[in-house]
Amino acid sequence: MIFNNKSIKSHNNEAETKFVTYFEDSSSEDLNLALDSDMLTKIKFILDSEDFKGKQGELQIINLFRNECPKNIILVGIGKKEDFTLDRLRKSIGKATKEAAKLKAKSIDINIENLLSVMNLDMTITTICEAVVMADYKFDKYKSDRKASTLEEFSILYTEENQLESINKGINEGVILGQANLLARILVNEPSNVLGPIELAEAAKKAGDESGFEVEIFDEASIKELNMQAFLEVARASVKPPRLIVMRYNGNPEKKEEILGLVGKGLTYDSGGLSIKPTNSMVSMKSDMGGAAAVIGAMTAITKLKAKVNVVAVVAACENMIDGDGYRPGDIIGSMGGKTIEVLNTDAEGRLTLVDAVNYIIEKEHATKVVDIATLTGAVLSALGTTATGVVSNNDFFYARLEQASKICDEKVWRLPTFDEYKELIKSDVADLKNIGGPNAGSITAGLFIGEFVQEKPWLHLDIAGTSWADKDVDYGSKGGTGAGARLLYHLVKQLEN
Ligand code: BES
Ligand code: ZN
Ligand code: ZN
């Protein structure tokens, strides 16, 4: 889809579908949006009939029954002005975009003037464009009867020439962030027979080449040389060899010693290993690389939008399978950092790959702050559902930056406690640590296990097991991978500029 700006004076009414946003507490008199009298009459008729009130997410399609454009108007409810949030706008525009696609519209335009009473120009435009990109996707590439989306063009109408710079900045940012989210969704949705560790590494390389970050890929022999023992144990039962994917972006050469490390869990499939999962839990386990997808997506946006931060991202990509030579419950294994680990459950594999990746990013890439993001525990789903990402952190300042980022993109986060009592639960009688902490507080003990390897660096652990997957289409989202984390990590990086 092409995104552009058009002057209302010279180019109005070229799009097939026009979005007209409407606040619940505005009146039809406020509709000063360069609508012709035919459009205005019909909109007023709908508003007077009170079929449409402008509630958040409410849509009303008005077919104008004519040959010239626009052929349809979609009235888009944004709710009350006092309740306005960017995410309300994002959700409403996302729904409207899906509706326009159902109408088989090729082009959409929108006049955003009435929104500027509640929000500034470039954030409004970023949010709208992001929503349009995110809404225009569904995972149908393996369906023989799939139909490509008809949407070709989305235009922001402007009245003043001096708005152009802000408009273009908003469009650019919105499109790049929307695409970062889609890339993460696309990677998650790809099934494990198609996307294994090698293909995930290739996808990272392609993303790096297209957006401008450096990608280095380590094969199994190099991973052995790095002594990533815990990672290799998890990878061992699969016929698909592991890959260590390293992505680098230097956005702040003046402070080159300050490096943010992003670590994404990259299990391209998780069968549970010998601690095998029941079939129902296994079917969605192609999504166990959602953390990797998030960091790859984030890296594209960080690079394209030239964030002034040095960022290194690492993914220890492998598959957790079953084999005569696989690791077993009861094994005691080593790790790159030197700590020994008693494996009590081969399904708690993510943390084993992550601790080696965390150790690598600190020791070899010299990360000074670390974020790990992972589909780590079913327990986070029990605690927070599919609404919020569970977070474990050792640093209040860092967590506060994440909360800021979360507010901008509306990927919700919730911090879990880290009392010393929880740390006791992962101590082993026979090794330094054990890889499960017992039946309770599973998301906390999983996070704290990773925390044992961060060497006092400011650290955030994001458990996206609940937020990375959707059972149905909602608002701007689609069934399957949600791309959770891609936009959130980008906005976190922006919070760390300067
Ligand atoms: N990949 C799973 C976690 C998961 C569960 C992700 C549901 C997405 C949806 C992880 O590797 C796992 O199996 N965790 C175990 C840990 C347990 C054995 C301590 C779990 O949550 O059951
Ligand atoms: Zn598992
Ligand atoms: Zn897993």
C-alpha cells in the first residue's frame, strides 16, 4: 500500500472510501471536513436518526450510490473527547480499515483536522498509519483461494502547506512501526516445517539487509566454540541444527560504550522434549519464537527510524524435540556463564537458551543493559491472560522507561515481584540452579532464573507467552501471531535516547 498526503484544495475526493472520524460528544455542526453537500446531508441524516453515536469502535458505512469518488463513507466512532487515547484511535481506524477492505476499496482518504483538538499532528498520523498497516494483514498464504487485499492507497488530506513536514514524518513512522509489527506476526505465523533455526536466521539477515543493520550468524560449530552448553543441550534432539543470530546497530557512536542488549527466545518449535507437551498445548508451539520475532521486528524500526542508541540483538535459535540423544529430566548441564543447572523438566527449555544468549550479549557484545523477551511460561497466561506482558526486573528506572514505552504503543505490561523467597525456589541441591521452581509462581521463578545471569546489569525480562498469540481477529490485530514486543521494544529504545 502507498501512503501519501494530498491537499484538500486541489486533490479532494479521489479516494473510493472516505474515513470520517466522529467523537461521541461532538455534533453534526462540527463536521467541517471539506465534505460536499451530498455527503454532509447523508451523514447528518445518520446522525439525526441516532443509529450512530460515535462510540469508540462504532462504525457506520454510508453508501453514496454514485459513480464519482468517494463511493462510500465510513463514519468512525472515536468515543468521548475526554476519554481519548491513541489506542482508541488505533483500534477504531483498524476496524474501519478492515471494513474498507471488505468493501473492496482500492483507496482511502482521511481528514484528520477534527482529531487535532485532542492530539498533536504527527502522533495522530503515526497512529492512524500504523493502524492501517496492521489491520491490512491476515495469515492466508497457504490457502489456495486467498485473495490479495484490494487496498492500494491511503491518503492524509491536509489544509495547510506548513503541516507537510509533520505529516510526512508521521506517515513514515507509522508505516515503519506497522510493518515492524507485521514482520513479527509473519515470522510467528510461519509453521515450524517451513521456518526452522536456519530459516529464522535467514529472515533476520534479510531484514538486516533491507533496513540497514548488521547480521552475523553462528553455526553449530561456532556455538560449540563459544561454549554455549545449555543452549546446545536444548538444540540437541532436533535434526535441525541451531543458529546464534546476532544483529547490531550503532545509532550513537558518541557513546559507543553504552549498548542496549535485546535477547529474543527463538524456539522455532517446542514439543516439550521428553517432558512432552499434550497435543493441544503443542499445536501453537510454532509461536515459541515470538521473542525472536519481536527483536527482529524492533531492529527494523530502530534502524529505519535512526534511533540514537546502540543496540545489539541476539537470538539463540533452535528446536526442542525428542530423540534418543536428547537431554533428559535429571541431567546436570553446564552453561556458557559457568553455572551448572539441574534439568528437572525439558519443557522449561527457553530459559536454558536465554541464559547463554544473555551471557553472550554481556561478555561478547558488551551490552550494558539487557532486555530479554520470551514466550516463556504458561503461568503468565494464568496470571495476566492475553492482555498484559509479565515483566521481571532488577531496576526501577529501567522499568519506568518500559512503562512509558508501553503507554505510547498500548502493548500493556505488568511488573511481577522479585522477593528473595522466590529466588530460593530455583536453587538446586546438586547443581547451582534448577530449571524449574516448583508448581507455584512459575513466571517469576522463570524470570529470576534468567536474572541469575545478568551480572547486575539493568535488566528487564518480558514474558509474552500470553500476549504473543491471538485466537481471533480483533481491532487492528489478526488471528495467530500478534507481533507483541516489536513496537514496544522500539519505543523503549526511543526512551533511552540521550
Ligand atoms: N514455550 C512454553 C511456554 C508457553 C506456554 C508459551 C503457552 C506459549 C503458550 C515454555 O517453554 C514452557 O513449556 N514452559 C513450561 C514451564 C514449566 C515446565 C515450568 C510451562 O509454562 O508449562
Ligand atoms: Zn517448553
Ligand atoms: Zn518454550
